[in-house]
Amino acid sequence: MQASNDLGPFREGDSVLRPVRPWTASIHALLAALRRHGFAAALLPQGFDEVWERVAYLPGTTGDLDDNEEMRSERALRSAASLLRRYHDCSRLPLRDLAVDGLWQLPARAPAEVICHGDFAPYNVVLNDGEVTGIIDFETAHPGPRCWDLAYAVYRWAPLSSESRVEGLSRLDDQIRRARILLDAYGLPVAERSLMPDTIIARLEALLTFMEQEAARGVERYRRDLQDGHDNIYRLDIAYVSKWSPEIIAGLCE
């Protein structure tokens, strides 16, 4: 028996199941290591066989900025940044073993400072009482620089997008303000923030390359994404961040 590669996760009691992938063992090793080192805000791995992987369900509410008012709050933004920092710091502890032995969906990037989550966005966290308390969906985790992961978080949480139609989040100055709040709460030194726009652009370009490669391999999810024009959204956002890069840098570093 083999589960479809296009089948998404589903809940079964207090567990969440999804099809096993080539990188599942690495993800479960990461999750187990996080638990051993005291980080309880990630999924608890419950094992896998040749077909299904199983993790414990994390209670709380989920959603994105456009459909969850609590997720748009400054409290959620600050707690998300703080949680990402704690995750990064904890992921450094087992980094050597995981980076050497691991097989990851996304390629490792140098310098391998942390295990990047790979998609730290509002739709991949859980909220409890208005605060981000848990992280889900580690499928795109991979070794890399912490700013590589942080840049994508800024892109998603600000959000630095020309296509944002969310009330209060569509103006550039509001987006920059939220980006600064996130970086302040994360604790990124001001001296390291000037590269953030370029890193966001590089991260989105890498995402486009990955989508195109996976679609060419016949992965249906990414074939649909390209057919539906999702790549065009990222191209527009690359142009948007590039155009306003001086203003973004000024807002993050002032």
C-alpha cells in the first residue's frame, strides 16, 4: 500500500497523519530532538511506517492573516517572533547530527546555523488565548542561516506583498511597522537588518525554482500551483520588495 503523494494531512483522534516522504525520518528526528532539549511547542512525533507518519495534534486555533483577526494582532506577531527565536536557538543543539545525517525536502544552505522551519507563516502556527503557542508542518525544514528562515517569516507576517488586501496590512508603512515589530521581538540586531530585503528576494527566488523543479518532476501540487498562477504572485512580490527596498531598510534600521 502506498499513500498518494498529493494527500494532505488529516486528523485521527489526538493524532495527525500524513503520507510518509523520503525526508520523514529527518523531520521526526528533528521533532524528537527538540523535545529532548525542552522545546515543547513543536509537534510530538508518534512514529511512522512505510505508508503513514503520525504526530500528536497541537490544540489551538489556526488560520491566516486574512481570515483570523487574532492572528493579525500585535500580540500574535510578537509571540510568533519570540517562539521562532526559541525554536532556532533550540534547533542549534542537535544541528551537527541532523545536518550530517538528514535528508530534507529543501536543500541545505550555508552557513547551517539552525534547522530552518522553512515555512514559518501564520497558517503554520497555533494560537491559544491570542498568543502563538505552537508550530506545525515541518515538511520544509532544512539546515540554513537563521536569517534565511527569518526573512520568509517577515515576508509572510508583515506581509511584504503588493497583493495584500487585508484591512490594515495593505499599506507599505504598516507592513514595515509589523516587520520591525517582528525583528525586535525576535532580537535581530539592527546592524543585521539591512540585508533583509535582499534575503527575502533570494528566498522567494529559491521558492520559485523549487516549484518549477517539482512541477517538472510531475508533482501534481506544484503543477496546479503553476497552472493557477501562484508563481506570478511571488514574482510580483519580488518586484515589490525590490522597488521599496530602501524604504524597508530605513524602516527596519532607524
